[in-house]
Amino acid sequence: MSDSKEIQVKGKQELATPAEQTKSGPVFVPAVDIYETETAIVMTADLPGVAPEDIQIDLRDDVLTLSGDVRPFEGPEEDDILVEFEVGRYYRQFTLTEAIDQERIQASHRDGVLHLNLPKQAKALPRRITVSAA
Amino acid sequence: MIVRRMYPQLAYGARDAFEELDLMRRYLDRLSESVFGGPSPGRGMPAGVFPALNLTQDRDHYFVRAELPGLRADELNIEVVGRNLTISGERRIAHDENVRYHRRERDGGSFSRIIGLPGDINADRVEAGMVNGILTVTLPKAEASKPRQITVK
């Protein structure tokens, strides 16, 4: 059973080419699961530390952009003793091959996990086009 | 005139090119350590056990934080024995086998990690909270571990 195995620690993956970042600080690539059903593409992304209101989802042409800002959660008086993970923004882009019905995209967020449902667009129905005389 | 060299002059009898290269490499290692903070203790992933933890302190508390997205506070088991804090639990990721996956990067499974704190703590008043997938365990320092201001008379 895959459920009983132990989780291996993985370092957070830093974005290799943080192009066009206007804010300083590290940028990380969130871990995602993406699967496809007949009617939708479903994406789950781990965004620990990002509040729901700080998640930006942007779909333009075929490119889905996911980004999230982490607000500092450490107190100003705290000194580091041990640092095993760094905290920074999340940023990731995907190119979608299927046409997505933008009107029906649903996003939910719980405990630092974003769940995104991207319904595929219904196939363009054949229509008869009548030419009206001007 | 001041000449700044990348590495110390090797005029004191480096016997061959390999020795010279070795000296250069060691010097660069030291240089990168001093510039980037290098492999100073307490950075990186020394434990290699999930979850990665950050430990900080202020005057009265230690704070242990971990990124555990998707877990609720009541799914975690947090114990304190002496100076040792244990965080264990299981991250369940439901994977549907009947669909086509494009990416599958999120790991599920059980985990257990112990971290030793540098000072004594007040085990009765340890608190843990989960906000947006970040676990914060707040451990009040025992009176003996708190910094004490000593006035010079």
C-alpha cells in the first residue's frame, strides 16, 4: 500500500529562471498533481503558507499561471537556530492543450492545498450560418 | 599599488600543476564558505527526515515550524518528552487510479520526526497551530533557559 510508506524529505525546488519577478526573495515551484478526466482537467497544488486571498490564478490563451505570495509568519523578535526550509513565493506555469471553459473554472483551498477544476470546453457545435442581406 | 588576487600567490613551491589546482580549489571552497555562509551548521537538510523543520527562538519561546500542506492539526501527533519534540502523522493523498495523470508530484505517507531543543521547555504550555498548511509549535522556555539580564553593580 502506498499509504503506509514513509514520506521522503524533498528539498523545495527553486524556480530556475525567475523571469520577470519584481519582488526580491526566493521563488519556488509548487508540487502539483494534475489529472485529466473526460470532462475536466483537475489540478492540486501544495502551497503551504499561502492564504487563499494571496493565490493568483491566471488563464490566458493556453497558459495557466499559478502564483502565491507567502506573508511572513515569523515574529520580528525570532532568531534562527535551525533552517531546513526556505520560505518564498510560489510560481508555476502550465500550457494546456485542451480548450478550457473559463466561465466554469472552480478553485478551492484548504490547509495550504489549492484544488482547481478546469472544465473542458464543449466541442463547438455545428451551426448553420445564414448570410443576411445587408 | 594594491593587487587583489583571486587566490594567494603560489610562489612558495607548488610542485606541479595538480598541486596548484588543488590549492586553488581549497581556497575557492573557503572563499565560497565565507561569502555564502557555506555549510555552516544548521542550514540545509541535515536530518534528511520528513518534515523539514525550522527552529527559531525569541526571548521566551522556541518555535518549530514545518510545511505540511493538506494536513489538519488533529491529524498530527505532537509529543514532548524532556527536551525532545516528536511530530508524527500521516499524509493521505487520494490518487484516483482510473484517470490519466499528467503530473504526480505530491507525496503521501507516514512520517515521524524528533527534534531536540537546545534548552529546557515548559512542557505543560506547549501549543500547536496549523495555518494554511504551516504547522507552528510554540514551546515556552523553562525559566532556567531564559536569558537573564545581569546588572553590574
